[in-house]
Amino acid sequence: MFSWKRAIILASITITASLAHASGKADLVVVNKAERQLLLMSRGQVLKQFKVALGGNPVGHKRREGDQRTPEGRYLLDTKKSDSGYYKAIHISYPNGADRLRARLGGFSPGGAIMIHGQKNGFDWLTLIAQNLDWTQGCIAVKNEEMDEVWAAVDAGTPILINP
């Protein structure tokens, strides 16, 4: 049975996705931890790819505060912070409900403040060295000029998929 409401919603989604693709906006960010790469995606196509640095203990899913792991799974990029201690930052919605429950059952804090960001303010001169190391506390770091591109392509509410 035909539904005008469903047809209008599907048309709206299609138009929104087309506009995002045409404007260079990402509708998904994918991070592949093993490959140290961040992909800006639109409608299943890679718009841009960047090399990333991760937490100092990158293998495995973030479990607790201070473990220096970058989370794995599906989250949202929920807030953009231009006043961060790092060159721009986009907050990742870690911990989610499952992360909080696992931490509560384990008797520890899941941690938080996981972001995609540029270099630590005042230390951008270390970029060539830093981006070849896993140096964050669990965040995903790119070069400052690349962070400008990520910042422009990602709106608050964009999903992020972080793969092992």
C-alpha cells in the first residue's frame, strides 16, 4: 500500500544525502584503528582519508578511565569544541549505555572526553613526530591542517564507526 508520508520521508532523506554529498559534508566517519586511518564518508563513498594517532595502548576497546585505549563501536560526533586544549576538537559520544554498564559492573569509571582533535596547543611543531606515534589518552589525533578539513566536513550528530 502506498503511503504519501513514507514517500515524503524517503524523498527528504535522499535530498539531504545528495546535498551532503555535493557540499563535501560527511554522513559517516569511519576510523580503522589497525590501519591508523580516518575516512570521511558520504553515501558510501570516501570523501577524504587521513592518517591518525590513537591512544598509547590502542589494541582493544576502551574499558576504563586511564587505559589509553581508543573506543571501538558506533557512536555520534555530538559536539564541536573550538576552545579545546588541542587544535579544535569534536567530541565522541563515548561512553554509551553499554560502556557505562560494563564499567559499573566492573566497579570503575569508563572514562570520557574522547575526541577527534589536532595537535596539543603550542606543540604543533611536533606534528611530524607525533603523528607517527600513538600518543593520546584514547582520542583520535590528526594534523592541524587536516583537522580543519574534518571540522568543515563534519556536523554535530554525524555518526562515527570505530573499527579495531
